[in-house]
Amino acid sequence: MNRLIVIAGPTAVGKSALALRLAQQLDGEIISGDSMCVYQGLDIGTAKPSASEQKLVPHHLIDIRQPTEPFSVVDFQQLAAAAINEVNRRGKLPILVGGTGLYIQALLEGYQFNPTPITPLRDDDESTAALYDRLNERDPSTAGRIHPNDRKRILRALEVITTENQPLSRDKAAQLQFNGLVCGLTMERQALYQRIDQRVDQMVEQGLLAEVDALLTKGLAANATALQAIGYKEFIAAIQNNLPMETAIEQVKLASRRYAKRQLTWFRRMPYLEWIEIGETTTMDMALVLILRRVAERFAIK
């Protein structure tokens, strides 16, 4: 099987910086595991690697779509697998880094998505709570991955279950598709939230609002999938509703913290992921040394 290093974890924990250092040490190449970094023009709000960082180490799956173009988990599976194969073919080490849990898990475990058209359910007067209860009865594992108020995802899950007559979740043990070392970065919750708030402030200073304006000026619809990313939809709502920018900034911080919590919940269901907690006892430098040691053991690299 192809070799693969994975650096996963919540937003703002330091994945990209660590992956860049790993790639430099190991003569590796980075493959983005972020669903929004594929879009051109979404740079600041996605914390996309800078042009100078991309010159230091080859990056894949960045800026490969226009914001108007669709991009799915199936697209990611195909393109990421091809990139991993190509990097291995050239004798390099691919390093997948990102926080989009579904994309990463689907790639690693080789999810098979049924091409059968899904029959939409009628979104009638049934309450979201009732829909969630119905999903929990039919597929509690999937229900546990969805917020009880997320009506859209609850309906989608019920549609798939109804069409395929089987739960989305599978009880069988995950069989990884790669010879992989899968690492997850985490840190104490309040420390992570502080890093998230600092990152949002930095994005604003770097010109996030101007980036949003530029995308809208180019004619991109405010409801485009690419603009539903955290940091974009909040600023667009502020512009459309004449809200203070301070309000939008706080909303971005809150949404980012909630997203980080969901990311951690998702990744903790992946039993093969090796966690590294960044903090007083384990710095980023120590995490780098630890991963390099595990890579040497796993892939017999001297």
C-alpha cells in the first residue's frame, strides 16, 4: 500500500505549520485535506498556505476550483488518492493535512458512495426534534454525528437511509487504504479557543472583509457553496443586514469555536488516530520530534 502521513485536528491547532516542517524534514509533499482550500480566491478566511509556504514545499489540492464550481467528498477521494499515488511513485512522502473529518475518513477508509439517486423527503411541518428522533431510532451512530438542530443534515441522512434501506453507519472495523501514520493534534479547550480568537483577529487584520467584498464584486452569489465557509457567510450577512463589523467578528469566532468542537468529536471516532496534545508538557517542537520518530519506525527511514 502507498505510504501516507496524516496530520488532522481542529482549526487553529497548528496543523499546517507542523506539516510544513515535517515535509521539509522528510522531503515530503503536502496534500490539503480542507474542503474550502480547493477554491480560488478564498485565501484569508480559509487560512490557506501562503504563496511563500507553497514555494517551500509542493502542495496539492489547493486552488483547483473556481468558487462557482462544485466539489464533493467523492471528488476529494479521487484527487487525493491520485496525488498520494503520484507522490509515492516519485519516492516522496505524502503528508495529508486538514480538518475536514468526512473527507479524511472517507479517503482513509475507502468509503463507497452509492451512485443511486437519493429520493428527497418532503420537508413538511414535522419538527426538527421529531425528525432527529426518527433518525436516532433508525441509525443512532449517524444521529450522534449530527447536531439535533441541523435539520438539513438530518433530512439528508434520512433520505439516504430510506433510499438504500440501510443505515449510513457501518459496524465493521475500518480497513485503512494506505500504509499510514495518522496523527491528531489537540490541546486544552480554552487554549484552543484563545488561538481561534487570535486567528480570527489576524484574518481581519490581513483583509478578510476586502476578500469577501472582492468575491461579491466578481458576481459570486452570496448563497454559493464556497461562501458558506465560516468567516465568509458571517461577513456577508453583516454587509447585507448593515450589522457592525464587530458583531460579525464575534460571530466568526463563535462559529469557529463550535466548528472546532465538532471536528474533535468527529476525529475522536477514528480509533486508529494517534493523538498528540500540544501544551506545556508537549510543545510543537517536541511533537515534531515525536512524529519524526514514529515515521522512522513506521517506514524504516533512517
